Amino acid sequence: MRSTLFLLALAGTLLPIASAHTRIFAAWVNSEDQGDGQGVYIRSPPNTDPVKDLTSPDIVCNVAGTKAVPSSVPLQQATT
């Protein structure tokens, strides 16, 4: 019992670390796949490594964060 509580507490402390970085590659609108969005409507950084230099402009929007993507996914009101 004691070891189970310890493992649950340990998992609870590591969970925020594990979920801190993510990458998305596509989006669905009204259950319809909008296709691969990398470089099209999703600005994907080259990796999910943390930015370590706090004086770098990359700290705001990650590496190449000021480079816009060429399009977007149009949405209507009440889109799911």
C-alpha cells in the first residue's frame, strides 16, 4: 500500500513534465480531416526541445516562431 501511494505521488509529479511538449500535424473540422498541416496551416518547430536561452527571441514562440504559415483552416460559427 505504501509503495502504491509513493508511485502515484511520483507519477503525479512527473506528469506535468511529460505533458509539457507536444506537436500537432493535422486538424479535423466537423469530423473532416483537413490534411497534413505541417508548414501549411500549422507552424511546426523543428523539434520540441526547450529553449534554454532566456534572452533569445525563440522563448516567445519557439524556434522560427515569427515565420508565418501560408494559410489557415477556415471555421464557421458553431464548428466542432
